[in-house]
Amino acid sequence: MPERRAGQRISRLAVLGIAVLGLAGCGSGPRPEASPSTGAPTFLDLVRASSPAKQLRFRPVLGTAEGVSTGTPPRERDRQSTDPAVQQRTLRSFACGSTRPDPLTGEDDADLPLVTCARSGGVRYLLGPAVLDGSAIKSAGLGEAQGNTGFAVDVTFTPDGSAKWAELTAKNVGKTIAIVVGAEVIIAPCIQQAMPGGRAQISGWFSLSEAEDIVDWLDAQ
């Protein structure tokens, strides 16, 4: 991949408006990187296991909860309820950090809300229906993350994906959007302004090899 390194490592922050998906401001979300002490899967492990690419979804964040869950553990169908009262009860009672596989991994309905956890297990999320998924991504390239936090993946959306991305960011300025892989929130960055250009950047302290592998995975879909 030497040719891609030479051609795509140049930072394009000014052109793409990358600060829109910065990890600061209205919601930082979980750091998309495994703790060496836990042996938890990395973002790269998760995207490799998620095929087709539609399992990578963009969902607006409607609410969050932290700390110990309270109440009776919810039924699986409650996690995708459209009833606001059930959603709030499920958000309070859903427990993160289970060692068992999540039964909704790859099985959640993209058209329904979703109560789920950050990959790190520290935050519970109530998410709205998916606005777009990995099939809206036209191409991916290697970039450099803002603030010297490693490498990143620059994403170009399809024409339809670009329109949905522009609408999503315009309607959610000052709010957070969750990037979900296999029903798990990988990162929930803050949207600071509308992005009509059909481009974005996924960053998360990736090493060069991790970012290159993610680009390969996205381009292969």
C-alpha cells in the first residue's frame, strides 16, 4: 500500500470540515480503542466482523445514561420500542458490560430506535433510527486525525448518502451522532455544523496499519 500512503496521508481538515466530528464539545463518546488490560476487541476487530457494511450505521443520540443500571432487566424487544416510556425505562435498566454476545448484534432493526451500550461499557445510549449505513459510503481513504491523535479514515458518500449526511448534520448541530457497528456504539462525536459536502472523517487514535485496514474493509464492500 505504499502508493496510497503517499497519496492519501496528506491532511484534508480544511477541505472536509473535519472538526465537525471532533471528539470534544457536546459529546465525546467512548474512545474507539481497546484497553490493553481488558483484551476487548478493537474498532478494527469489530468492523472486520461486520459484513455487509450495512452493519455500520449512523444513528442520532436521543439520550444517555451512566452508572449502575436500576430496575428489572428489559426484554430484548424493549430495546427497540417506539414507546417513550418504555425507552426511558429500558435506558435506566439495561446493563452494559456483559461477557455474553449481544443478541441484537447484526440483528437490530435499522428503522427502529435502539437502546445499547458503548463498546467500552461505560455509557448506555438511546438512539434514533439509523439515518444511513455503510452502503452509503462510496469510497474511503487514509487521512490524519486532528490534534496529532493518530491516523484517520476519510469517507466519501454516494450521492444519496451525501444528501442524507447533509440533512443529518444540518438537523443535529450541537448534538451527537453515534457510529454503530453490530449494535454497539463505537464513537459518538459532536456535530458542530452542517456538512453538505458529502465527506466526513472517522478518527479514533488509529495506528497507520489500523486506518489502512479499515479503508480496505470499507472499499471492499
